Amino acid sequence: MIIHVRINSYQVNEIIHQERNGKMKNIKVRTEITKCGMKIYEVAELLGITGNSLSRKLAKELPKAEQKRIIDAIRAYKKGVSDDE
């Protein structure tokens, strides 16, 4: 199975714009989610929590270790999906 992910440049630019204006927290996590074509609830399932819980966590800046844990989970999942092709 081949999965093509098309990054919507508007979405990425919107994230960058909101980050520059100080409105958005956890920009690295959010950008990784967008780049991989995933939704917050899908990432939450990987982490074993609800989508609402992850959304609330992302509303405030997470510690770097927590951000890294989430990004690593996303990348490991995407690598597993790519290996299955």
C-alpha cells in the first residue's frame, strides 16, 4: 500500500504565521502532525489518550521531552506504515 501525503503549504504557512504572532504552542509537534498528514485524534490514539486530552495538552507549551516523545511516536508510526508498503 502506497500512501501519498501532500503537504498543504497553506496549512504549514498558517501554523508558522500563528506561531510568529504568539498564538500557537507546541509548533514542532503541530508541524510534524501536519507534515505526516495525520489528525490530532490519530496521534492521541498512538499515545493511548483521547483526542480531547491531546488538544488540551497542546494548548500550553509542553516540556521538550514530552514534545520529543510525541514526535518520535508520530515518526515511528509513519515509518511503520511506509515499511508495510
